[in-house]
Amino acid sequence: MTARIYRPAKTAMQSGHAKTKEWVLDYEPEEPRVVESLMGWTSSGDMKQQLSLRFATKDEAVAYCERHGIPCQVFEEKPPVRRLQSYADNFAYTRRGAWTH
């Protein structure tokens, strides 16, 4: 019953940073999911997979785990690797690649 603490990444469908500022605590699955033979639904007897807690800071999430005796694993976020440039840089003389369509 190990808990994961992380900040969720921005989804591909988002242009803003909604729901990415809070820290999330959820649990590792204890038992595998099973496909029901009659209807083909996926089910599991592990009820902690449905639980997800949100905290304002990482320290609050870790303190919650320590208070309740839950072993936890903290995943730090990686800074985005993206070089910001202006639109005019697409047509600059010093551009590395050829400008073609």
C-alpha cells in the first residue's frame, strides 16, 4: 500500500496550467485488474485505486502520509525543456535549418 505523491502534468488538450499546481496523492495498485468474461468490463477488488487526494504543497502531502503511517514515494517534477523564441526568429538570417514548407 505505497502512496505516490506527484504534481500532475499538463494534458495535451490543455493550453493553460489548470489542475497542475496542486500535489496529488494516490495509491499503487495492490491487485491486478480482471476482465469479466460475460460483459468484457474491467474490474478490480482494490478500492484504494479510486482514492486520490489533493494538497497545496508537497510538505502537506508527506505530513499526511507520516501522520497516518503510509509509506510514500515522492516524484519531483522535471522542468520543461523548451526554448522560447519569437515568430520573427522563424525568418532570421542566422536560422540553422532551411526555411521551407
